[in-house]
Amino acid sequence: MRCAGLRKGHSTLGQGLSALQSEQGRLLQLLSESQGHMAHLVTSVSDVLDALQRDRGLGRPRVKADLQRAPARGARPWGCASGSRPRDCLDVLLSGQQEDGVYSVFPTHYPAGFQVYCDMRTDGGGWTVFQRREDGSVNFFRGWEAYRDGFGKLTGEHWLGLKRIHALTTQAAYELHVDLEDFDNGTAYARYGSFGVGLFSVDPEEDGYPLTVADYSGTAGDSLLKHSGMRFTTKDRDSDHSENNCAAFYRGAWWYRNCHTSNLNGQYLRGAHASYADGVEWSSWTGWQYSLKFSEMKIRPVREDH
């Protein structure tokens, strides 16, 4: 009986050893395949780098043109050369105009120029306004072309247009100021020390005018940093990370992620509302079921001494 038990034990041990050897062989085969894949990847990358090195002298006309077109976005001196045209509302202010109102500006890479509303009062003035909600008189639930080109009335509710915001924010380093007001006359603001649209895009429209924003301060709380890096989504052009189209679902247009912490282009619902997050929302201040009375988004070049 004892010998039979030993033979059985040896047999079981032998089977286990055989299984381990088989598993070891399988793992070695996988390792070999992985090494082969890695070698292929390294070779592919080397080939790409070699091709880029060979083509470097030829250049890619489009990329080269865009690199020449896009200036360094450092802080710029406050003021423009004597006799030159204003690039934004700060230049308008420094030319001697101190009243709020509509002025013509000529960004560096938009020589035809366009009109904007200038805020000459907030924190020293010189702010170029690109969004305002105040009475619900303008429909903001619009498609891609409207948000690209702009709509509304500059002295009232309006959206300046993504292509114009891009032209402004690629000519220097800009900061963003957001003014908010509720229906009880409460006010708050959010300031972002860095702001831009399509800053790193060769073709900003094709790329969806991605948002770059950083460095929050203020009293309203931050409801925008989550959206940094996102492309702009409208009801007819979905670029968010949600299974649904956030613009269609929340009745607005924004740099939605999945979906939002702010929705300043949402429906003008006049205060508390039963629906969820589809009004003029800044969630860190009034939550997702309160539509604000007033919002205004405006930009200004960062000062050299900041």
C-alpha cells in the first residue's frame, strides 16, 4: 500500500512538473513574440525619424507657413506703435479711448479686422468681450457655422465667433475674465491667467478650436478648467467625450467634455429650473439647476510685469 501511494505521488508530481514546463514554454514564446513586436516598433519609429530627417530640407509648406504665421504668445508690451491699428481693446484703450462701446480691431493675423465690444471699466479696462447673456433675446442654440462666425448684437447678447477669438488669442498671451450675476442681484467673477482657442492647431476649424485655460482665481469658483483641452461642440458637430451629443442634450454649445461644469451658452431659463444643467450654468457658484441672469466673457493681453 505504501509503495502504491508513493508511485501515485510521483505520478502526480510528474504531471505537475510537466504542466509547469509547458506553461514555461508558453511564457517564453510570448516573451519572444513581444520582443519581436518591440523590435518591429523600434524599426518603424527609426524609419519615420529617418524620413523626417531626409525631408527636413524640403519642408512642409503648410506647416512652415503656419509656424511663420503663429507668433510666440508671450506677454506683450502694453500699447501699439504710433499710427498702427489697434489689435484688440487694450490697444484701443491705450490709444486714448476710455468709454465702453463698439470699436474696430485688427488682430495680427486677421488684417481685415472686425468690430468688438470693449469693456473699459473692469480692472483697468481694455477687455475684448466675446460672449454676453443678459435678457434671453438671442437664440444661442445654434449650429457650427453660427458659432464659428459669430451672431447677435455687440451691444447686447452675442457670441463673437470662434474664428475671431482664435485670431485674438494667437497673437499674444491672454487672460480671461468671466462676470456673472444671478436674479437676486448677486455677482461673482472668475479669472483665468491663461486662455486661448486653437492655440496649437494647424487648422483650427478642422481641429474644433480646442480650449486652453489655466490659473483660476476669483469668487465664483472654477467651472472651466475641466473643459481645457476639449474641442468645441455644437448640436450639429459632436466633439465631446460623451455617448450623447452634449450640446443637443444640454441645449447649448461649449467645450464639453462628458459633459460640463459650465454651460454659459445654454438656454436662458431665468433662475431656478426643474430641468437639469441646460440653462446658463456656472455650477461651482449656483449649481446645475439655476440659470444665470447675466454672463460676460472677455479677454485681455497679459501684462509684461505680471
